[in-house]
Amino acid sequence: MQFKLLPDKYFIAWLALLSLSFFLSSNGVYAQFIDSTAPPPKPLGSVLRTVREIDMTNDTIPEIMQIETTKAKRLRDIKVRFAIYSSEKKLLYSHNWKANDFFDPKDHLPDTIKWFRLQRLLRTFFSNQNFSVCDSDCYSSLFSRVRAADIKLGTLEEQEFVAAPHKVFSVYAGRDDLYGITWLDSKKKFVTLWHN
């Protein structure tokens, strides 16, 4: 039995297609677990921390926003803490929750997969799309989608809020805990503007 060899140009094209398909398929599987733009993943139980400086109080001095985890060997024992500090390191706002709150209780993924996802969530916690500026038009349409929280309709706080645009940060503190916070000068603190 004789085999016919492909001409060189067809053989090279076939080899290139084979290599490309292998490359794409192996990278597709790998990309499900690893973000190529991210730093190397930390081992389960390490402290994760993300920090961003941004002016949330409209005084031209940026506040320090920080989210971090506690150390624990199992994901269900890890706690997450979100805090905002002034430039003088004074605590202005704090909220804690369990890392497991990000995942559906019916989700039986292993801790290692959840850990990789938690790292990605914390890396993007302060991404630009979570910040917005809300004015009176935004405020009037907001409560058709979410419910009011600390700023009640018809109060002095509402009048203060709609009098000038305010920066709002959307906090994703778990599957059932999504809310927006803003700074109120009259209270000298961060308040919850809306809640899911």
C-alpha cells in the first residue's frame, strides 16, 4: 500500500490548522479558571485585599476604599470586610459579610473554584462601573427599580441629596445584598441610598 504525500504548502497549512485548533481548545479550557490579566492566584486561605482611592465626599481629597478577607482554610469560614477610610485613616464606613454569601447555597462547586471566583470578585469590586453620579433626574427614576433605604422620600435628607449631584457606589455584598451608598454632608457619614 502506498501513501501519497501532500504537497508542502498543503501540509504546512494542515499543520498550522491543527496547531491552531489545539491551541484554542486548550486555552479555552484554561481560560475558564485563570484570568490572563490577573496576578497569579493566591492559595486558598490567604488574605485577599483590594484598595482604591477616590473622592466620594466631594472635598477633593480622596478616601481610601478597601475590601479584604480574613484568613481561613475553608471558604465557608472566610469573612469579607468592606471599609472606607478618610485620608487621615479615620474609619468612615464598614460592612462585613461571609464569602459564601456570593454563592448560591445549592451550588456544590469545590472550594478551590469558589476561591478563584472570589479573587476575581474582589479584584473588580472597585471597578469604574460600580461608581455613578446621581442627580435629581436619576433619583426620581431610581425607586422604580429598587427600594429606598436611609434617605426617605419627603425628608430633609432627600432635599439635600437632590439639591446637588452625589457620587454613589454600588456595593455587591452577596447574591441577596446589593445596595448603593453615598455621602451626606449633613450627617457627616455614608448612608445607604437604595437597596435591592
